[in-house]
Amino acid sequence: MIRARRWPDESGPADSRVLGKDRSHLPRKRFGQHFLADPHYVGRIVAAIDPQPGDNLVEIGPGLGALTRPLLERVGRLTVIEIDRDLAAKLQAEFTPDRLSVRIADALVFDFASLGADLRVIGNLPYYISTPLLFHLAQCETAIRDITVMLQKEVVDRMTAAPATRAYGRLSVTLQVRFRIEPLFAVPPRAFRPAPKVESAVARLTPLREARPRLADEAVFARLVAAAFGQRRKTLRNAVRALASDAELERAGIDPGARGETLSVADFVRLANALSASESSSSTRTARARRSRSS
Ligand code: SAM
């Protein structure tokens, strides 16, 4: 949970060029509004994105436009998704629709695939929804060329975590099976107005494409990963009881007495594919899963 040091921010932006001299908007805590106010970090993020004319760019949460303006200068045309109607109206007043397509929407349920192929997703993400938003973007992976986002540093640590570490979990496995993830650089709280209480970091996610492990059934994989990390202290035998028997775990080379957090992404893929392939046990598993969901 992120708490601003001061709401509303009375100090104004560090650099009025970045916030367009607009002091009329009071940051809304419920929308996770921490506006980027340091031109140094704006420049570094734009350089990391390296936008080119013709790129199919979409920015999540443009806010007061700190990233939007320099991006537009480079690409000429941009789509933004903003939940705050007041901020969306400011952007609509500043830019014509042929340059800036403003979608007033909740990014958590927005259909990113509707924006076309080869999508480049960027944003200083609202931290209160960054994890569910990453799960949502993972579902649209085939439409995406890359994702460059600012998040809490702690979330970037979870995205890139290795097995048997505290940070390793459902987010790590769900993203690592689909994306190459590069932590790029950290951003201190003083770069924002109002300042968040936590460190931030910028990361890039690139779909693995042909290097992506083949999943026979995405839904089985998702259920398995969710169950394995649902109760971290439990052994796999107990945590995934509704999905796999001891024998099925052992046949996939997995110790039923191990904890889910010790399994690599490759282990999860192998086990999920073994479960999917096991035609005869599939109806049993479904019945077990139904029983476990209804209990
Ligand atoms: N990009 C701006 C910047 O760097 O200064 C603003 C970043 S601020 C951390 C997050 C932005 O996301 C805000 O403009 C906020 O209104 C918007 N936002 C919050 N929740 C959202 C949601 N569910 N869907 C779309 N935008 C959202």
C-alpha cells in the first residue's frame, strides 16, 4: 500500500516544463497519482523506449502528460488510456484526436488487442493496480512487441525473482514463461509529485515468441501456478492436491514433499503439460478441481 507524504501536493512540480505549468489538478490518491516531475528521469524513460515514427504506442495512465509530450514529439501519434476524466479532458483539450487518441477507460479491463498488432505498451503505472495489470497484459502477449513500465521496485524484484527466493511467486512464473524481463534502472521517490513512500524502477518485458515454452493448455498451467503459490507454506502434495496426485507429480520428476516456490518455470511447464496430456486423468482432475472450488 503506497501512501503519499502529502495530499494534495502543494509544492508544485519540480520542473514546470514537465507538468505543463498546470497546478490546477489535485493528485487523486484513489487513482494512484504520483506524477513524474523530474526531466532527467522522463528523458531516461523515453530513451529506454526509443520510440520511432510509426510505432504503435499505447500509454497507460498519461496523467498530466509528462511522458506523453516527449513521446508524441518522437512518434507523431499515440493512444493513451486514462481512468480520470478530468485528466483525460485536459489532454483532449491540448491535442487533436488525430495525434492523441484518448481512451477514458480502466486499463485493467481494456482490450489491448483491439489496438492492433505489434503494440508497444508504456507507462508510469498506477502502483495500486500494477500486479493485476501485468497479469492482464500477459493475456494479450501475442499483440505486444514490448512493454516498458515504471513500477514499485519491489514488484520488479518479484517479476525477475529466481526459484527458492522470497520474491519468487505467481507473478514471476506467469511473466517469465512469456517474457524476457530486463530491470533497467531505479527511480527515487523525489522524482515524483507527490512523492511515493517506496522506490520505483523501470523494467522492459519482451515476449519470448518462438523461445516461449510450449504450453499444452494455458488454463491448466495458470491453475497449477495459482495453486502452488496459493499457500506457500504447504508442500506441493497438499497445495496442488486438487490438480495432481503424488504419482502424477513423481512421474513429472517433481518431489511431492517439495514446496511450490522451489520449482523452476521449466518444472511448472513440464508438470502442467504432463497433466494436460494425461487424458485419462483429466476428467478426474476437473471433478477434483470443481470439488475443491465449491468446498
Ligand atoms: N504518466 C503520468 C506521469 O508519469 O506523471 C502519471 C502517472 S500516475 C502514477 C498513474 C496514472 O494512471 C494517473 O494518471 C491515473 O489517473 C491513471 N490511472 C489510475 N488507475 C488507472 C486505471 N485503472 N486505468 C487507467 N489509468 C489509470
